[in-house]
Amino acid sequence: MGTELLHLGVVTSSLLLLMVLPFVPITFLLFRGQQWPKMLFSAMVLGLSIQASIGMLWSHVPDVQPLTETAVLATAWLVLLGWAFWGAERRNIVIWDIDAEPIHPGLLIILLLGFVVRSIHPLEVSYLGQSDAYTHLNYLRNIIDFGILNNPVYPSGYHWILALPSLVFSIDPYYTARFGGAIFGTGLVLGIYVLLEQCVDRRTALFGSFCAAAFPGMFLLMKTGVGSFANQFGLMLLPAVFLFYILSVSVRSSSSSDTLLLSLSLLGLAATVPMMLMHTLLVIGLERLAMLVRNRRQWLTKTFHVVILLMPALLLFTFHISQLGGGQRFETAEMMTRYNLDKTSTVKKITDPAEKQIATLKLKIKNRSV
């Protein structure tokens, strides 16, 4: 058990060290005067979404080593840090609750509880549980070895997040696939707290985050099964999208920091779980229609503002789809819309094309290295 706890700590620490902690100074400058839960959650959204977005674009860049993507991430970090320093004095600061205690002891306990609950099952068994977990492990190894997925249809952003610890610290991808999910589940707990505290009050925020952390009735949100899944990251981004969307369209003038976080959280969804992005856009569209009926004041200006913020995510997803062949797009659409598969469909019929594609990919990689 001691060795397993060590692996859990190494995977968690590497994800935090590479894609969360470096962005905390940026969010500290962007949201100065506000409390640490929002700063920490915003840092998670910034770092993970930027890595996912850059990685998904990187998957379509031929003949480039995967490790060099890290230099692009570091460049993005430097640009954001410079922008945060430059605008720190001019930015309009909105303080949430100046009378509240700054440590939030209840939230710290709930976050620890959420992390422990999501780590119990991975610590108990060494297998990766569901078959999807092994698929993600295979995709993760594709990114580490080749910088692309052998399945070009699947959005690769999530796997670039998981691959970074292996690319930088040479961590075995098996342990990342086994223990990586806990950090995203804990991020969801934090995101729910921040969203509810902003929109309702602290008691509601504590109750809501506790339900997401450990309440048995929220078992589907816990994702306690062994293995890392893109949906875990997508769920973490949902409270971010709705939080920064509310701030961006609120009556008071929204800050550039809120709009940046909204745009990046949508980019993260586009690079990892586009199906969640589509449903999120549906919710945003319905809200805009409701506001057209209830309150037309500044509706056109704010709606145009929202559309502009949505464009990067839509462009990223459109770019990804445009790189696929017509046959792949057709088959993907057919798979998503057909519920009654023909009885003649067999495992061999499904796996043979994948095996041929993997063999072709390995041959291309071998030819590049010669």
C-alpha cells in the first residue's frame, strides 16, 4: 500500500506542479482581492484548458516531437503572466465577501474528503476497471510515443494533459491512467463550491460541494472507478463555464479576466469532450432567448459579446473535424445516430481497420526515424 500511495502522490503532485501551481500567480493578479478558492479553481481551468487546447492542435502538426509541445505551453504561460502584470493596476477588482474568513476550513475538509473518496478504489486494485480506461491508456501512450492518436476522430486534448507528466518527468503512463482521475474529481468539488458561493451563499456552497465530494446519492459524479476518463475533466469545466458566463453577462460590467476564463473553459471542452460543449451551448442559447423575452436591455451587445467568446472553441473543434477524412466523419456521425446495430457486426469487423491503422502508423514512425 505504501508504494501505491507513493505513486498516487507522484501523479497528483506532477499534475499540480506542471499545470496548476504555475498559473496561481496569474490568477492571483487577475482576481486580486478575491478569495483563494476562486483563484485556485481558475488556475486549474487556465492550466489544464490551455494544455488541452495546445495539445489538440499539436496532434495535427506532422513530424514534431511531442516534448516540444511543452515549450509552447511554457510560452503561453509567460504571455499570460506578462499580461496579468501589465493589467494588474488597471483591472477592475470585484471583492466577493470581505468579511468572510480567508482560510475556509470547511472547504479544505471537503476537498480532502473528495480526493480520498476518489482515491480509495484505485488504491485497492491494480487493474484499470472498465475497458474504456484501457482505451485511454492506449491513447495516452500514442501521445507520448508519437504525438498523435491512432484514432484521429477522438479529441486528443485530455490525453495531452495526462501525457505531460510522462513527457517531463518520465512517469509511467499506467500510473497516470490509474490515479489521475482524483485530481479532476476534486476540481469539480472546488468548482461547485465557487459557483454556488458566487450565485447563492456559503452554506449552499458547502452543502453542494459536500454532495459532489462524498454524498452517496451523487455516486455518478464521484467516478470512483479506477482509471482516468475525459468526462471527469469535462465535469470539472462545467461549473467554470457557468460561473464565468454568469459573470460575463451580469448587470455589472464584466472584467476581462472573467471573459478570458469563460473562453478558455469552453476551449477545454472543445479539446476534450465536444459533446459536453454542444449541450453547454444549448443551455447558453436558451438563456439568451429567455433574456430576450424578459430583459431586452443591452441584450444585443451582451449576446454579441458571448458569441465572440464562443468562437475560439467552435473554431478549434471545426479545425479538428476538418482534418478528418470524409469517410471518418461519416462513420462517426453514423455511430452516434444509429442505435440498432446490424447483427452481422462482429468484433473482427470493428477491430481489423483499427489494427491496420496502427500498423500503418508504426510504419510511418519507423520511416521518419530512419
